[in-house]
Amino acid sequence: MAARLFAVPTGARVVSQPHLRTVVVLAAGEGKRMKSALPKVLHPLLGRTLVGHVLAAAAPLAADRTVVVVGHGADQVRAHLAEIAPEATPVLQAEQLGTGHAVRIALDAAPEATGTVVVINGDVPLLRPETVAALVEAHEGAGAAATVLAAEVPDPTGLGRIVRDADGRLEQIVEERDATGAQRAIREINAGIYAFDAARLRDALGKLSTDNDQGEEYLTDVFALLGSAGEPVAVHVAADHVETLGCNDRVELATLRRLLRDRVNEAWMRTGVSLLDPDTTWIDVTVALDRDAVVDQNTQLRGGTVVGTGAVVGPDVTLIDTVVGPGATVLRSHAVGAEVGPGASVGPYAYLRPDARLAEKAKVGTFVEVKNSEVGAGAKVPHLSYVGDATIGAKANIGAATIFVNYDGVNKHRTTVGEAAFIGCDTSLIAPVEVGAGAYVAAGSAITQDVPPGALGVTRAPQRSIDGWVARKRAGTASAEAAARAQAADEDASAPGSRASEGEAIHGDAEPVGSASGAGDTATE
Ligand code: UD1
Ligand code: MG
């Protein structure tokens, strides 16, 4: 069931690899405007961090080496890279002296790098693998010394402008703060994604000046340097400018999240998944959905979640790292690290915690919490229960308000309930304990000893009903008045000649078996 039926539909392909390639990701900046203790590139966006998205966009290049320039929050970024991209080499830029300086440090750490160097700003998470591949292909195909990814944008404020000569050839890239009024009117911008020839890049980086408004070494100056030396420099224009959007503050981050949501949702709908309300459906890029799955409104699918064919998830559901089998339903519930078997049913208002595993056609109903437990095929836990550290056999029925008492204050213990066992309502199963196959437990029991297969376990004290107690102890209350009226009616009915006088009142709990089957609404279908 855990097999992924469909990959995330990016359409990325691996570029044929005549060249040695190095990828450099620039991630040393602080991201001041995020106003965050978390380094900017570690902010999450639908299943990956910003830098995670950038690395994923470069992954199909199958580069020989990947260098990530780290600086602000270097330890945190390094720890994250070790998790998501252990093959990448973090290189420290202790002081942020500009993008040119950052790439120089990266190449110093990779002296053997030849062929193509792809440089990507760490904060362009919507970049698609196909676009990086097309940039590299164009660059290598043209034998260029340097190629910049550009885009025509509605609002170029704050970005570097692509300045072309009369023949449309790239002349230079000018930062907004260094630009003339005429240059600022240009809406073709530098996306911060480039391909370079390693040797010529190294050479140009050695010649960068800091003669600009920020006093930094600008990577973008490499283009004018190479161009004026007669080297071929090129512009590759992105088909969709949205891919080049950067992230500088949390408002932009929210905008990027919506744009990515729409992209992911559209891709799933095109593969045959029904999203009933795409505007309120948030699917991480790492999730897999099978054809004919249905996702209802206000639903979040996160991490390694997988939803099988014909399953219905939502409305109001959050699934994290959870596998939902074909034909299952999950309604108004929260699940983390759980498995919902084929045709199983969850909710409304269930909480599945790590290693809750529901077999085929199992049911976990309303206000039920399940943790580290197997619920067998066709077994039911319909209402108001806690199931922790348990194994529940196939077709067992767990009555309302059953608690699997798994924790003694120090250790957790397991409970086993056998196949087709029946647990009456309001029962505590005090672990470690085993209820055998086909056994019954009377409602209201606290079970501390194993119940053999086919036996009835019952721990209730016999009931006493003390006649007249309310009249004596609660005189004058509504209860006392109601009791008095009922007693008067009873006396009328039992007057000689009335039919009811032939019956007999039962006081006490003479027949526990009847009480067990009297679990009543636990025998749900
Ligand atoms: C840069 C480009 C600009 C382009 C824009 C696209 C330069 C000089 N300008 O501007 O033309 O339109 O990106 O978003 O390159 N970084 C380091 N070390 C540094 C400085 C920056 O690693 O010393 C990293 C940052 O973390 C960031 C990336 O490089 O990921 C870009 O830096 P940033 O300061 O955002 O450059 P912009 O001013 O946006
Ligand atoms: Mg920037």
C-alpha cells in the first residue's frame, strides 16, 4: 500500500550530460525583511524549505557537485542540508560581501570544477527543473561564456535590469540602485539564475570591483566584463515570469505559497484527481495521489502522504506522512504518520497518531484517538475511545468510551484484543492484558486480567437501588417531585384490575451477560 502510484507531476527530465557540471546555490544572506530567527532559506513552503525547492529544481541536472554558500544561520542551514541533500557541500561565506564574492568562495572550494557552473539564488522556490534544464541547454548549445535567466515582469522594483544594445545583445546587468532613470524603466529583469563556463567565470570573478552603491562584489558584473572582452554572453528568457519570483518578506512568502498551491493542484487535477475546492486545498509537493482520489475542501496533505484511488479525503482534514488506501474515507480528522487501509473509514473528528494502522475496512469513528496500534480488518472503534499500544483483531467491536489504559506513569504496555471480540461500552482495558478471540467484556468493566477466548469478562460491582432515597435526601427538588409523580402513576397502574400489576420490578444486576450485550449502541453497523 505504501507504494507511490504516481510521482509528483513536474514533467522534469534529466538533461543529457556532455559537460561536467557544478551547481552553486547562494544561501548566505540574512533575509532581514523576513524578521525571523529562522534563516530565510529555511522557511517552509508546501513540503520543502526555500533552499530545498531550489535544490530540487537543480537535481535533474545530476551535477557532479553541488555547493551551497552558507553564512547567516550557517549551522542551521548546514544541519538542514545534511538532512535533505547530504551530497551537497556547504561552504562558509563568513561575511556577505556580495553575490560575486559568494560565487568566488564557492569555486575556491571546488578547484577541480570545470565545464558548466549553474548559479542559483537560494530564494527562488517556484523555479521549475525544466527551466533550469532549458537554461543550461541553451547555454551549452550556444557555447556561451555566461547565460543569465531573464524574465519580463509587471513590476521590476528592486531587481537587476537586463540592459541590451541596439541589436538586442546583452550589454550589462544593472542593479536598480545603480541604474539610470531610463534603465529603471526596463521591465526585463535578472532572475538570479545563471549558467557559466567555469574557467571564464573564475577569470572574471578575479576582476570584480566593489565600485557600486553597496560596495559589494556583484556577480552580475561578470556579464559586462566577459562581454567587453569579446566573450559570448547570452540571455535566456523564462517562459513564465512567476517562476523567477524571489522571496524577501512573509507577504511574498504567502503569495508564493498560493502560486505553488495552484500549480500543484492544477497538476493533480490534470492527472485525474478531483479537488472539490482547490482554493482551500494545500498539497505539499512531496505528496502522491492516485487517479480518482477525491479531496474535499479545507484539506491539507503534507509530507509523505499518499492517497489511493477512489479514496475520499475531507472536508476539514489534515494528513501528515499518512497513507490512505484505495476507497478509504477520512472525514474532518487529523492524522500523523498513520496508515488507513483500503476501504477503511475515519472520522468525523478522529485523531490518528504515529503508527496507527487501520487494516482493510476498519472503522475509527467520532472522537477516537489511536496511537501505535493495529486495528484489524473490519474491526470497529466507533465512538469516544482512546486506543494506545494495542492490537485489535479482525472484526472486533470496541464499544463507546473504551479506554486502552497503556501507561502506568513510567512504562507503556500493550493490549491485545482477539478476532471478533466484543468490548462493552465504558470499559478500561488495563495493559498489559489480552482479551481472547470471540470473548466478550461486559460494559463498564475495568479489565486487568486476560479474558480467555469465548469467555465473558466482567468486573462490575452488583447494583443496589435504594428505594425512596431521593424523597428522603433531596426533598423539594425537581427530581423528588418527578419521582413522586411517577410513583403515584405506578400505584394507579398497579391498582387491582390493571394490566401492569401482573409484571414484576427487578432490582439489581442479576444477569451480566445481558448487560454485556446491552452495550447497545456499541453494536454499530
Ligand atoms: C540579486 C541580483 C539582481 C537580481 C536579484 C534576483 C546581484 C548583484 N543582483 O539581487 O540582479 O535581479 O538577485 O532576485 O547579484 N547572497 C550570498 N552572499 C552574499 C550576498 C548574497 O550568499 O554576500 C545570496 C543571498 O542569500 C540570496 C542571493 O545571494 O540568496 C541574492 O542576494 P540578494 O542580496 O537577495 O541579491 P538581490 O539584491 O536580490
Ligand atoms: Mg534578493
